[in-house]
Amino acid sequence: MTARVFHVESPHSEDTVHIHIPEEKILFLGDSTSEDFFNDGYMDKNKLKALINVIESIDCQYCILGHTDPLTKSDLLHYLNTL
């Protein structure tokens, strides 16, 4: 099994990494979709858009966030585009 670990720009923090398991079509995002932990909960829309672009480019079916049940990629993208 392959685990691709890579840094991404995100609204949550500067040290965000994602883990993609291509064989399982799973993307682990942790808290990367959340507000800025270090900046009083600020949501940087430019960083959010960059994150959305990364998620859209990855061949995955399910996304695993830090504090919720797994979501399909399409459900997560729909939610993020409403923020």
C-alpha cells in the first residue's frame, strides 16, 4: 500500500500535511479545513480556495477529517464551497 504524505496550504495552520492512500481512494485531511487555530479562528478565503483546488485534483472517493465522520469527496467539496 502507498501512503503519499505532502504539505498543503490551508486556512488552519502553516504546517498542514495530507495523507493520500491511492489504492483505497482515501485522503486524510486532519483539521486542514478548519479556521486558523493560531489567529483567533480567522478563515482565509484564499487559503481555503487553494485547499479546495488541491482536494479537487486528488483521485479519492473519501475524505477523513480530524473531528467528524468520513465524507465523500463531493460532499466535502460542496460544504467547503459554501464557506
